[in-house]
Amino acid sequence: MDKIIIKDLHIYAYHGVNIEEKIKGQNYYIDVTAEADLRRACHTDDLDDTVSYSKMVKRINFAFTAEKYDLIEKAAQEVADILLGEFPKLQAVEVTVRKPEAPVKADFGFVAVSIRRTRDDK
């Protein structure tokens, strides 16, 4: 299966179990790998035969910021749901949400969750 990849999408949002996270917010980075059959677009060079990554980014942003969630697992699921729900050419999506400023008393680069959902999961 062919892939459309969005890496390091930076979004400021208000997710977290701690109340401070929901008030102050923090930086998140999202990676999405979306699977679709892109053969037709490869031959036609027509945007209608693929999935617009620009439109995908707008919907990811909307899904990730529409509400405040305790868990980044839930935020990742909302992103997967909106992508599979609004882009019928997509067969599967992998969504990774990285939280580099998580309130953990340790020296780390980021914490993250990664989920993979297919159209059959819906």
C-alpha cells in the first residue's frame, strides 16, 4: 500500500491529566502515516485521484484541538477517526502523538503514543 506521510506537525493544545496542562497547554508533535492506493494519481497527476495532505493537516489540527482530553491516546484516536471518516481513499492511518513537555520528573526527549487504525476498525 502507498503512503502519505506527515511528520512533526506542531500543534499547541491543552491535553493532560493535570489541571495545569489543561490551563496552560503545551507543545505536541504529530506524525501521521496514511495508507492509500495512489497508483491512479501517479499516472494522472490529478489531485482528485489522491488525498490532499493540506486538507489532512487542517483536519488533524481540528481533531486534535476541538476538545481537551486527559490522555493523548484519546487525542490520537480522534485524529485517526476524523481522517478515516472524511477521506474515503485512506485504508489505514498510523498516528503518533509526541509530548516533549510532559510533567514527568526525568530527563527525556518526549513521551508518545502511537496507534494504527484501519478502515475495518470503524
